[in-house]
Amino acid sequence: MEAKPHSPYRVFLAYLLLTFYCFGAGMMNEFVEYLSYADLGRSIPPADFARWHKATSQYVLPFLVLPILLGNIALIALFFNRPASIPKWTLWVALACAITAWVSTILFQVPIETQFDQGYFSPALMERLWQTDWIRKGAFFVEIGVVIYMTVCFFGSATLRLTTLEATRLTSAL
């Protein structure tokens, strides 16, 4: 299993690592940060909340959005260069999840977060953010399930290849 610079194995492993990182970071963002929005938004004046939100939100781009984008690029690259052990249908499901998450982000989360930046915090707006975010969370949960399945296929096939290679070597040595 010799890997070349842009082998499907390396592309898959990059996608795998980015997806698991983004899943963890996304869940942290959506469960921990959003809950802190709700608590803090009720406790301080809207202008202070807006300043706090802008200050903390600046880290979402480099630590979450950029890795998600890189993972999406790796996913698209897998359509052109995937390991044979990864079923093509799993790529389509993962792509549908990625598209769903981006559409939800653009249509719901970004406009609400922009209102927060402008000092328009309200419990109703926070509730709308929380409710609409379940679209994105659902997509992330489905995608991570599919990625786990891909991983089982990938490493199961690699284990089988190694076992077969060892059996061939033993037979040749006899």
C-alpha cells in the first residue's frame, strides 16, 4: 500500500481528520457557545453583548469555517480519486450533508449572528438560532455516521490487504 503524494489514501485520511475535528469543534460551538449566548444575552445590555459577540466570533473563521471548507475540498477531491474500498454512495451522502449545513448556515445562522453583532439580542432570536441550528446539527450527525462507515470500510480493507500480503509472503517462504 504505497502512497503517492496525492494518493486517494492521503486524501481520505485528510478528509477523515478534518471531519472529526470539525464535528468536535462544531458541537462545541453549537452546544457550549450558543448556550453561553443565551445566558450572557439575558444578563448584560445589548450593546455589551454585541461587543462580546464580535470579539469571540472572530475565532470561528480560522478554527471552524476554514477547516470545514478544507474538509469539503477533500470530500470533492475524493469523487475524483477515492480509495476503492470507500463506496461512492457515501461520498454523495456526505456531500448532501455538507451542502445542507452550508445552506442552513447561510440562510439562518449567519443572519441571526449578524443581528447579534448589531446589538439585537433577544430570547426569541436566540430561540430561533437554537431551533434552526438543528438542521445543521442533523447534517453533521449524519455525515459523521457516514464517515465512521467509510472509515470501517477503509481500514477493514487495509487490514484484509495486509493479512493477504502476509499470507502470500509466508506461502512464498515455504
